[in-house]
Amino acid sequence: MFVRPFQLSDYASITKLFREVLSEECYEETIEAFAKQLTLDPELVLVSVLNEEIAGIIIGTIDQRNQGYYYRIAVAPECQRKGIGKALIASLKMKFTQRKVSKILVTVDVHNEPILPVYEAAGYTDNNFSRSFRHLRIVSGR
């Protein structure tokens, strides 16, 4: 398994993965944010590849205050609990560190509340969780 930046040829596999693991409402929100992040800063969209197949994706963003956010993570059901989520989180953290963000936060909404233990296993605590009372969105940062 390895993690790399998103490539346009990944699009069909990623949308299939999103449909497989996200609710319809979450899928609609995520696909819109995914498209926006690809236009703003595609380097913050990473995929994991296992046996030449897309096994997971993580979408990050950086806001106007130079804070990095984990927006959404999705891992194929058959690949869950194999360290792929942690590898994606660690790889995006490296991107944030390279960009010298002032703080790294995990965006939390009703859709990703159940996967917070993955972030906790990666060392994040409640102090790193940014809870939103509205829909999550990708912001036009730097």
C-alpha cells in the first residue's frame, strides 16, 4: 500500500468509493467539496493504492488563517482496519507540515463523527476537532 496525490484517472474509482461508503447526503456534499478542492489545491487530495486499486482517499484544505483541515476520509469496506486511514492521515499531515500551517484540525459533522476514533488513534484529541453546526465546506484559502 502506498499513498500518492490524486490523479485525474482516479476519478471514476473515487466516485465509486464515495458511493459505496458514504450516505447519499454525505456523497452529494463530499463530491461538491471534492471538485472544489481539486480546482483550488489538488495537492491536498491524496489516495491510497493497494494492489493497483484505489483503497482510500483523504481530502484536506487550508483556510485563510493558514489552518489545515482534514475534510473527509473514505476507505473501501474491504480495506478498513488495515492502517489505510492512518496512512492517509499521516500523509496529509506531512503536506500540512510542509506548508507550515499554523494548526491542524479535523472537521467534524454528523457524517464523520463515527470515524473520529481513527483520528484519535492517529494522535488527535477533542482539542483538534472542529465541530460545525452547518454543512462542511472547502474554503478558499491560500
